[in-house]
Amino acid sequence: MSIAKRAFGCYEGQAVEAYTLTNSVGASVTILTCGGILNRILVPDRNGVLGDVVCGFDTMEDYIADAGSYTGALIGRYGNRIGGGGFSINGVFYPIRNNEGGVCHLHGGVVGFNRKIWAAEPQEGEGEDRLVLTLFSPDGEEGYPGNLNVKVTYTFDDASALTIQYEAVSDRDTVLNMTNHAYFNLNGYDGGSVMEQELYLDADRYDAVDELLLPIGDPVPVDGTPFDFRTMHPIAVPFDHSFVLNGEIGCYRKAGEAYDPASGRTLTLYTDMPAVQLYTGVFMDGATKFKGGVPQRRLHAFCLETQYSPNTPNRPTMPSCLLRAGERYHTKTTFAFGVRASAL
Ligand code: BGC
């Protein structure tokens, strides 16, 4: 395996680098030091032809111009939405910055982890390469309590599995919910709609949402609804919803799988997180252009954002995202790429 580094422009006067981790079959993952952005994932189709299965932009300027999609980026401190203007810890209310319509906090606020330059340490290895990214988020940033030291490790291996490990320690009790906002299209980011691509999710319940996309009450059963992905089938309709994953929370397990009949590519999802947001590019309008000028069209990609459920800090019945002072936050998600030999 090998790691190559190149310049990828500037962000707010700081140099941005692109690291490419390449495995022994020629598959590769390119990560930017700005936002820890997954810029390119080249994996083979069923005929061995490499294709780029993640949306992204050619230049830093394009990433900066595209403020709202969070394409490929690491998200923090809180992936997804927090309502009510903040949350309470130990009886103290912490107001946080509402960056969505002035009423909701989305993906970490006005300046989230997606807009930070991370320090990078490449680690080449036998059978797998790693890129270790670190960041310091000061007490009070975007309203969150606690000085937070964050470490995200991307690992890419010879079997074309991409694993993301999120670690952090805070000096005060806080909440934390990190994820990655990759937009996948297994037929290539320029490969058209993902509605024919198939999905399996090991989830018996999902969150119904209100007009602000905040959950209404407790999660509800998927039975008899389009949210039932317990048997693999085409995505078919738009989604922007959080699914509660089955299995023991904190236990790293297979949580889902996607399959593209056209290319034969598969993506198997493993995580120890309690939920996943399925987002199918509902708000993309074709105006923004991805790599090579490809329009960012509605429903041309899907995100599988592993995380705590939306608005968890204000939902006492959900698994808690509270991180106690001095405790170690550690979660892990894998996107394992593969192929099926022929369409079933
Ligand atoms: C959210 C969407 C949002 C998108 C881009 C997703 O995680 O669920 O509602 O539009 O991110 O910000």
C-alpha cells in the first residue's frame, strides 16, 4: 500500500493537502486536510474497471462556494439537527448557534468541523494505510461546552474497506456526535440517479419528522412503510430520515448494504453507532457542479451518516450522546466496497 500527498489549494490563507491512500488492487481513497473531506474513492466494478463512487469538487474554491451540502466532510460537533436553540447538561442550558433558518442547529453550526484545517499524519502499512487527522475545538465553540481534542483515523485496506474511527476527549461534560457526510453513487458520482440502487438497512424503527426535520416523539416501526429496508430493494423514493439501527449500541456490527445492479459494486456498512441518516440528495438542484462539471442533481447520490439520532441532547429516551469530562469518545464506521459477479 502507499500514500501520496499533493497540494489542494488554500482555505482562509492555510494550505490544504490531498492524501491518496492506494491499495494493492489499485483502489484508492483521497482525503483533504480541510474538513477531512473524502474527495475521491476509486473502486473497481464487476469488470475490474475503477470508478469514482463519491461526490466531490475539483477545487477548494468549489468546496467553499458549496456551503450547504457538506459534501464528503467530517461533521461535528453534532451531526444532524438540534432543536430548541440548545440543550442542558447538569441543569445548565447551553445555547448553540442556529445555522439553519435561525431556528435549528445543523451539522455543528456556522463553522463546523467540515470547515477546519486538520493536522494530518500519514501512516503507511502492510495491508492497510492510515491517515490520522487531529483538531482542537475550544470551549464554547458554536456554543458547546468543553475544550475538545479530536482525532479521526481513516484506514483503507487491501480489501477496499474504508474505516473511520472517531476519538475525542473533553475537559468538561459535553455532547458529541461525529459523522462523515459522503455522498455515494456506486455507479460513479456521475452515474445518474441512485433510485435503482438497492439498499438493506438493519433497522426496525425510524424517526418521523416535523417541518423542521426534527423527530416527532419516539421512533416508529418501519413495518408496512417505504422505510422498511430489512429486505434489500431499490431505494426508489427520496429519503432524509434517521433510522434506528438494530443490535446492541456500542457493538460494531453490520448495519446495512447497498448494491448497484448496473456496475455490480456493493458497499457494506458496519458501525457501532445507534442510528444512520439516509439522505438521497433531496435538496440538490443541479445548479452546483461536481468534479468535471457534473451537475449536483437531486437523487443522484445517497449518504449513510452513522450517528446518534437527531436532537438526541433533547430526547431523554434516546441513547445518550453525553461525553463526560475526561472520558474517551470512540466510535467506528466502515464502508467496505466490493462487487457481485453478476446481476441477480
Ligand atoms: C440532512 C439534510 C441536509 C443535508 C445537507 C443531511 O444530513 O439530513 O436535511 O439537507 O445533510 O446539509
